[in-house]
Amino acid sequence: MLAILLLIAVSQTPVDSPTGLFEKGRFSDALAALGKAPTTAPDLLLQGRLLLLGNRLDAADLAFQQCLAIKPDDKTAILGRAEIAYRKGDYPLAVQLYRQGGAQEKAAQLALFGSTRPYLVKGPKQTVVPFLYTDPLPLIEARVNGVKGNFLIDTGAGETILDPDFAKQVGAHVGSTESGLFAGGRHSAEGLGRVDRLQLGALEIKNVPIHTLSTKAFSAAANGQPVSGIIGTGLFFHFRTTLDYPQGRLIFERDARAALAAKGIAVPFWLAGDHFVVARGRINQSAEHLFFVDTGLAGFAFTGPASTMAEIGVKIPTAGAVQGVGGGGAVTMAPFAVSSLALGEATQNDLGGLYGPFPSSLEHLFGFPLSGIISHQFFRSYTLTIDFTSMTLTLVPGTTG
């Protein structure tokens, strides 16, 4: 009954209202429809959420504070402010707000830092880290507290992930656990903690938040090499980060504002939560949708929910099903053909899709539809730059190595 009532409530939202536009993923239009100075708590809350998606942190914080001045117990606004403090690296404030909003596990993790500032960076303005392998997924070498390990690169990962055995070996501090969402809608418990030092080539990053999750099964995505962990968007957020697939390298630039703008196809994106990079794209002859830029789907370009499959006229595959491995365990998957796939104006043809890995709960997790995941095979012919200052993805075509 609750689900039915919720569906009715959503369906009655006028599509051209700010909330209706938000629920359609039309974020710029929703902000414009709100006007510059909303006055009600719901409108201020929505304004804060939209500004946070655009990584406009100070303006988002002001909107959330104005909402809380009217409705002091609004947990969405409280947790919005916590996310802002987290992105800014103000962990003492984030701990206070996460506790107030009921996110006790996250608060416990960040409390491990005390008053220590996270992500303290030392090194050159630009650091290039070569891929050990590019396929099935990029693999690099890194050191944690001086101990060398192999790390997969995956924009679908949040904070840096360490295998529990590797975490013990390097002396990571783990203080709480939470349930993570993985391929196929599977869940698995993750430890939450911190490490003192992460080294990527000449780049040294001190006080790094981590998750712990078994990565032993991921060796299949690393050409059989042992995998000590995964590095993803939680770390990339602090740099202008480039995944150069054609040249087989990962590039970190410390000063995004001073970096030269890449010449390529520019695609605006938004950041939902702590690591969900979402941008507009199309599959086959579909309308434009929001896709999650998650580069960790080894060997394939796309996965999506049943609703997207129905729109593009692809019957949910039943033949050729295979067993794959995600962070939450085994996942049953079936391949299908993708005639064309686009992210902004970047387009690739004749790619492979995989039905099954997309978690059904992800489709409406943030209150707007995520219609699929665009992944490794699509990006394999590009240099992909993620710039959190301009909130722009830049794709430069190259020759696949």
C-alpha cells in the first residue's frame, strides 16, 4: 500500500513544476523554475539538492540552512549539509551533521580523523601513473602506508577500497561498517576507516578515507593479478583526473583551475551522493536519459534496468546467461547488442550490453531516474577527463592501443 501511495503522489506532480522537472532529471530547468529566492521549506530544500548536484557547495549550504531555519528537523537538509562538509573536508562538522541526520556509521568513520584534515596532497602539479593493464579494466600500482599493491581503476567506486587482508597488512584504521550496493542489486558489508598515506607515483596523499571489501575475486578483471583494492571517484574528486585509455595511463592534476582545458567533446555532469557521476546520453534510438558514468563494467559498454530495455525494444535476454562477480557476490548476466551509445555528443557504435548488473534500486535512488550505466568498452577509445571544478567531462578520441 505504501508503494502504491508513493507512486500516486509522484504521478500527480506537475511535470513543469520545479519538483516535476527535478524528477525528470531536468536540473537546470528545475533551478530556473524555483527562481532566485524561494521562500518555502520544500522549495529551499529542492534548491539545495539541485545546487549540491552541481557541486555549488556554498550556495547549496545556504539553501539548506534557510530550509532548516523553517523546518529544523528536516533530515534531508541536515544530511545535505553533512555531504557539503564532507566534500569540503570539514570532517568535524560532517561528523556532527551525520550524527544529527542519523548516519551513525559514516559519522563513526569520519570521527577516526579527529581534527586532522583529510586528503593532504604533496607532489608535482601533474602526476602520471601508467596502467599495468588496460583491459579488462585498468590496473595500476600504488602504495598504502608504504606497502605496494595492485589497484583497479573504477569511477563507480566511492572512497578508496582495500581488501581486508591488505588493510590489516598496512595497518588501516577501521571503525564501523555499512551495507554497500553492488552489481545485480547485491549488498555486502563494508568496513569504513582511514589510512595514513596513499602514494600514486610521485603523488602522496595523507589521511585518506577507505572502505574494506574483499577484492580477491576481482583478479579476473586484472588479468589474473592479485587485486589489493580499488581507486575511484572518492579520490578523483580532489583532482582534475584523466583516464587515458589509448595511452594506458592515469593523470592527476592538482590545480584544476590552472590546468589547460582539454580539446575534445565536453559533456556537463552532476555529482549525486559521494561518487555518482551522472550525465546525459542515449542508447540506440532512445530519448536522452541520465546515465551513471561507472567505468567498472569489464568488457562491456552498457547495463540498464528493465524500463530502458523496454524503451529500446530489446527483450530481456534469457539465453546466453553467464555468472559474473560484483562487490556483493555472484551475479547472473546476459549479453545483448548495442547498435549505438552516446554520452553527450560522443558516440560509439556496435558495442556490447549486459543485462543483470544494474541494481534495480539504483534507478530511482536519488529521486530522479538513472536509466543505465555507461562503462569501460564505450570509454576504451577515449581519453576521459573528469573536472569537478567545471563539472565537465571531456572525451578526446584516440587510437585504441
